[in-house]
Amino acid sequence: MSDTEKDATIERVIESMESYAGQFLEGDAADFLYRQADELRMAVGQTIPVQHVVPVNDLFDHDTSGEACLCGTETDRVEGEDGSMGFVAIHRSLDGREANESGGGYAK
């Protein structure tokens, strides 16, 4: 099997995983499968864009490197109009301000 054929096969597997997660799973189960697809992409050298939303002037520096942040980041899958796929990672503040604010206090 050529490298091109391998890449195409891997992409079909990833697309199937994401399709299954989107159609049949919810919550943690879907998030788990999306993360597995993301890890598979990284393992074969593909990258997935991630946009981090971080609280302004928080009590600690948030990790936006892709590792797990201490705040318990919530990650949502987003799809572009062109069919591209990415993620938005929403970081929680240490002082809990998002419970009292509607849309404020974050920087993109």
C-alpha cells in the first residue's frame, strides 16, 4: 500500500469516527471519540486548529499549549463553512467570574 493510500484510509477512519460521534453519541462519549480522532490526526502528522478563549487578568496563567489546563477547559468541536473542522477551548477562571458575567471577561 502506498503512502497516499495509507493517508486516504486513515482519513476515512477519522471521518467515520467523527461521523459516529456526531450522529450517535452525546456529551462525554462524543467528546472522547472526537479527542481520539484528534490524537490519530496528530499521530499521522495532521494538525487540528484550536482557538483558546482565556479569562482576562485571571489569578494564574492558563495552559494553551494543548496539554490539560488546570481550570478544566471545556472543548467544543466547530465546523467551518468550507467543511473544515477545528476546536474551541473555553478556559474557566479561578475566581469563578463566568458565573456572574454574560460574555465578558474573556480574551480570544
